[in-house]
Amino acid sequence: MNKFLAFCVVIIVSSCNCNNGQSSKSTFEKVDIEAILSQKENLLPEMCDIVSLKDLAQIFKLDESEIIKRNTTPSESNPKQRTCFFKWEDPSYPNTAIMVQALRNPLGDEYPNYIVEIMNTKRQNGENTMNGDGPNLFSDIESMADEAIYNADIGKYFWRFSDKVLFHLAFNTNHSNSEQLEMATKLGDKMIENYLEL
């Protein structure tokens, strides 16, 4: 299994299930997310369009032409998740990419706290990597979402919208933790702004 495929497998598996001392703050104030979601016909946005190539290029200091989009959302009428990979070439780091994903609660009223519990579990129990490292605990970061958590050591970030939707951002890039956190915060703010149509 090559490195990029392994990266994809880890992302898909972990999305359905570090306290590293860094912090970051979103640039937006809190809004009534529940009210905004109640007006949406489709809770899950098209993640390949959740942020423009122009914004991505600016955040990652790239040219737009360097970024390749790959939509890996299942071809079904009401998918449980929507996923997009953004790839570019980095000679010093093969298979460079980020993944953005939106997930909905697949159990609905049967388990209304499903997404909330995902967040709590990642804080309390963390995640193990494919190498068996862990547990990697997640820390809170401020955000315009109802809550947000991250672990820069394993390059994962989550944003919760009520008990309905979860955004997931994952890095497979050659950035330091501090660089990654800054980029993730900017990208997260932009995705949330576009999703909530602010």
C-alpha cells in the first residue's frame, strides 16, 4: 500500500470513530448555527467547492494551477459523508495532500448525540495511528463552530455543527505543527464562513 493510499484509509476509518500546548483563535463571532442548519436543504456541502482554489493557494502559498482536486464522495443520493482531496507536488514530501470531509449523523434520532460523542471520545481517548502510536489526545481550539478540536502531531482537525454535521480536515504535508495549525485555522474559518453563508 503506497503512502497516499494509506493516508486515505486512515482518514476514512478514523472519521467514523494531543494536547500539544498550542492554541489558535478564529476570527469570527458565534452565530445561531442551529437556525442556519434548519434552513439548509442539504446538510452536507460539496467539499470540493467548500473553499476556492484561490483561497487554498493563498493559505498554502501555492499557485492555483498546482492544486489538483479529487472528489471521493460515494455516488449515492444521500451519502453519509462528502470528501475531497486537494493534492500538489512537493519534491521533499511525496503524496502531499489535505483532505476535507463533512459527515452527518448516520443514526439520526436513534443516537442524537453521535457527533457530540465523537468529539468527546477524541478528547478523552484520542486516536491511535497506523504505526500503533497513541493515544493521541485532541485539544480544543476556538472557532465559530459549536466546538472544534485538533491534534497537530497527527494533522487532524474537527469542527462540530450542532448534533448534525462534523467537518474534518487532515494534513499529509511537510509543515511544522505551528505552520499547520495556522493554515488549518485559516482554512477552517473559510470553510465555516462558506458553509454557513456568512
